[in-house]
Amino acid sequence: MSGLTGRGRKSETGRKAREEAELSALDARARSTGEAGDAAGARDQYAALVPLCGRAFGPEHPLTLTACAGLARWTGAAGDAAGARDQYAALLPVDERILGPEHPETLRTRHNLAHWTGKAGDTAAAHDQLAQLVPVLERILGPEHPETRAARSQLADWTKRSARGHLFRLRSHRVD
């Protein structure tokens, strides 16, 4: 009797491994599609992949989280900044809970959330998010790490944009 149970577990393990390999291949194909210049195609492939990963492994499995991040990335690249912002905003608390607040993938999600928040038009919020993130990146990854340098550069950009927006609002409300 125990022999059948053992084979059943081995069979289940083999099936899950095959399923994970197939879904990983779909992830790689979707990413390649986007990197080849078809952001909308990548977005659509990830939109189909996320529920497959969720059903196969659950919403907090690393492959599901990777697919969610891919969907957010290519949603933004396809021109929907607000959609990307919202998807990263939904992903961040899951990353923080599962991976931890200072895990490199969580930090990347925070960086992407700030980026797409700014692209969606909220330059002040993007600035604030990056102002909080840069010191953490400097401490965790180091001041010269490419991710830290990119965040610092975006912080400078959003600082300028936020200041210009503030000056514009002041000028437009001025009474002569």
C-alpha cells in the first residue's frame, strides 16, 4: 500500500515540475516577445499566463509573482501607465509579505511602482516614493549598484518635473 502512495507522490511531483517548466517557458516567450518590440503582445501573453500560474501554484508562488511583474511591465510599455501603476501597487504588498521589504525583487517592484506612478501623471507621488526608496537601495544594494543609480537619476528627474508642475500651478492661480 505504501508503495502506491509513494509512486503517487512521485507522479504528482513530476507533474508539478513539468507544469512549472511549461509555465516558465511561456514566461520566457512572453518576455522575449516584449524585448523584441511587441509590448502589447507581451502584455497579452502575460495576461493569459498570470491566471495559469495562479491556478497551478497559487497567487504567492514565485512564478506567479514573476508573471504579475511581467504583466505590469508590459502593460506600461504598451502605453497604459495607470494600469502598470495599479498592477505594481497590487504586487508590492505581496512581495513585501512573501519576499520581505528589503528583498531585491521587492525593491525593484517599489522602483517600478514609482516609475509608473510618475508616468501616470503623479510626479509628486513618484518623487516621494523614490525619495524613500533611494536610501534603502543605497544601504541594501550599494550606492553604485545600477538599480540604485537608476533610481537616483529618476528621483532627480521627478524632482524637476514636480517642481515645474508646482510653478505652473502657482502661475496659473496668480491674480494680476
